Amino acid sequence: MTQKPDILCIGSVLWDVIGRAPLAMRQGSDVPGRITRLPGGVAMNIAMTLARFGLTPALLTAIGRDAEGDELIAACTARGMITSTVYRSEDLPTDQYMAVEGANGLIAAIADAHSLEKAGAKILRPLTDGTVATEASPYTGLAALDGNLTLDLLNEIATSPVLAQADLRVAPASPGKAERLSPFLTRTRGTLYVNLEEAGLLCQRGFDSAEDAAKGLLDRGAARVLVTNGGDMATEGSADGLISQTPPQVLVTRITGAGDTFMAAHIAAELRGADRAQALDRALDAAAIYVSGKTPT
């Protein structure tokens, strides 16, 4: 077996190309700003934050055997992640994500995760081939996964005996992929991390607050949920009831990756023994630090 991970991060690991401008933007805007290229994807963002908190994540994803893929694997390894669990494809290129952000938030984004989708269940091989676990000795730890995986694969994960004993933490990746998380509602599996819009899409109705959204998701079959709403109140809900808190008010300088930071910080807090209220508080603090342009630790 490979080095024992503290958590599995299953989903998109790719290159983020982000353009940021200090001005408010609209369709057709052409303004000066900064363009950066850095490792990204929901699973990667979660893994990077977990690594900063001193944890060792293993990546279950698809990365091409191209120059971009070799560079991405090296970047992951340098950040303390286990990459021997990554499926390296000979014929699929390394995925990319492109976004434009202005002072008024995210303007537009395109996620090209086609290689991850085409790889499908191949990325789960470490759960059965002995790299992480086997069918006879299934994985029983934490696993974070995202909605960049196909609906078929998410359904397989929600029902697979190799992950039946795992503590699943699930994020939709984007509002456009929120409905892919429906298998976790119908089977009452995992903890869902969603924003207000994503909760509405999953429940096929609108919500005015995170608390109402959390109630709606639990009524639809969710086992446990965390619903954020930008700078407004966030709610954690389960059969044990609801807990709501308001995040710190900060000057927002970036958006992409904030939800992933929130999720990772919440997982890390719980691994360190925090109770429900403490974990929510630490996650909101970390997300606020992130969107302000600093690095949470």
C-alpha cells in the first residue's frame, strides 16, 4: 500500500486560469487586471487547504500524461499530496478551468473536466487494487468528492460497498452541476456542502435563507448539510438540529475556491475534535480569510 492518507480527495484536479480585475465588470468588458495559472479543481482546492492544515490527502482523479499533467503532478507532490493514487491517461489531456472575476464577483467561468468524466470509474481503482483499500478490506476513512464526476459515477459511489463505511463529504463544484448530487439525497448518504443557489437546484425550489435551505435538503433525504450564503448566515443541519452562524465581514478580493476552502476547513476542524458549532465557526473564518486575499492556516 501507499502512504496512509488522512483523507481521499476524489474529483477534479486541473489547471486554473483565473483573470481578476479590480473594477466592476459586465458582459463585453475589456479591462486591465491580472491573469494567473495555478493548480485547481474542487478536489485539488480541498486537498491544498487540508495540506496547509497539516493533513495528508490522497488524490483520486484523472491527469493526462502530457507536459501539463507532469507539471501538475509535480505541483501536487510538492504540496504534500499523495499522487500514486492518480489515474494517468495516455490519450486524455489534462483538464482546465477558466474564470473571469471583477470587483462585483464572478463574471463567467468554463470548466473543461472532460477527461475526468471520460475516465469514469477508473479513478476509483485504488479502492480495490490494494493501493488504498481492497474489496475485502474497504476504506473506512474520510472522502471528499465533487460534482465534476458524472452522475453515474456519483451514483456508484453513493451505493458502492467499497465506500459503504466511508465518511463521505460532497460538494457540487458549481450550481450547474448541483443536481448531480441527487444520489446522496435519495440514499441519505454523506455530508453535503452547498450554497443557497445549489440547495435550491437540488430541491427544485427557491429559498430565502441558508436555514430554510438546510431544512429543505433534510426533508428531501439529506443526512447532513452545510449551506452557505455569501456574507449572510450559514447553517449546518442534521437529525440533531440546525446551527446557524454569520461569517466575518471582510473586503472580498477573490471568489473562486472559497467554497472549497470552507469545506476543507470544516473537515479539518472536525478531525481535530471540534464540535458542530466550533467547526462551523472555523470554516467560516477560513473562508473569510481566503476571500479577503490571505491564506488560512
